[in-house]
Amino acid sequence: MEFPLTNLALPEMILLQLLVVAVSAAAGIVAFGFAMAVTPFFLIFLDAGLVIEMNIVLTAVLFATVLPQVRRHIIPGTLAAMLLGGALGIYPGLLVLQSLPNEALSLILTSVVIITALLAAFNRFPHFQREKTAGGVVGFVFTFINAGLALGGPIPALFGLNQGWLRDQMRAMLSSFFLVTGLAIIAAHVASGRLGQQEFFSAVLFVPALLLGSLIASRLAGRVNELLFRKLVVGVLLATSFGILGREIAAAL
């Protein structure tokens, strides 16, 4: 059985390790965006199926390290509503999204994310008074899209930004939500045979770099004030969204 990463040259492996450090540091601060940021670079060297499985494992590990730092700031009712909505969105998401072209869905999703992020950046997005109800819808939409595209991360981030969550609330809510849904996805992929020993150990090779990035994030996050944190969230939203949009346009040409 050939190990998937044996074909990587040493400079390529070092480059990807440094990438994981940098991205996990940024994603550890804002609590989202890891998979969306590393995927285009991983795909240059690795098979798409392997990249998906590695991202699932690495994302869960990252948020498992972020959550203990901010768990006291979880909003229990809203989180429960998001998780319930997320559970309800998985099956219809698989049914609908697998029947449509991924390229078209990616373009639509990313365009919506960019427009919504711009509205949020200029404070023109309506605040939801019934946060639990809205949270359930957000959870549903996240897993509905994530089930087929693995691109739903910006949706809960936009929701938190829109609701005016403070820095630690945002990090606590997103890390806990992504960790629980990520563990559920890991279990499903293991049960289906998609996540096997090769994929798991390939991801493990990047865990030390990820932990270093998470440590850097833990040192920096406390120094980021609320205004700067909001700007960072919007910046990550736009950067990852434009990156995916550009990749899809290039693939279509």
C-alpha cells in the first residue's frame, strides 16, 4: 500500500507545512476559514479526495484546540438551535446538492458570500431579533451546503458578524459548532470507508504544524481588539470567497 504523500518532494512538503502553520494561525484567531484557505494549495500537489479527508481531520483538530480557550463564552441556546438545524440539513443537502453541478453551486455560494460580507462590512445587514430561530436556519443552510460542497464555513461566520457577537463569543460559537459537526462528519466518513488509514495518517503529518499555528493564534487573539477582530473576519471572508470564485472561474475557462 503506497503512502499518498511519498510522492512529495522535500521542498514541497516544507512549503505545505509552512502553509498550514500560517493558515491555522489566522483561522485560529477568527475560528473559521482553514479548509477554504488551504484547499487551493493542497490541490496543486495532492488528490482532491485526499485533500477533502485531510481537511476534515485537520479542521476538527484545530477547533478542538481553540474551544477550550473560549468555552465560557458559548451562547447555549443559540448553539443548540444551530446544531439542531445542522442535523436536519445533512440529508436534504446530500439529496439536492449531489444532483447539481458543483461548479455552478460553488459560484453561486461564493457570490452570495461576497455580497453578504460586503453588506455586513458596511453594517447594512438586518439584525435578527429571534437569534435562536435564525441560528437554526443558519445551521440547516450550513450543513445543507457543506454536505455537498464543503464550502459552508462562511455562513455561520456571517451570522455571528451580523448578530454583533464579540470576539470571544464568535470564537467560542464557531469553534464549538464546527467541532461538533466536524466530528459527526468524521464518523460518517469513517463508516462509509472514505476516511481510512492512508487519509488519516496523511492528515496526522500536518498536525504538529497546525498545533504550532494554533499556539500562535492563542497568543495573538487576546491582543486583537473588537474592531480589529471584526475587520479580520470580514477580510478572511472576502479573501477566501474571492479565492474560490477565482478558482472556479479559471476551471471553467
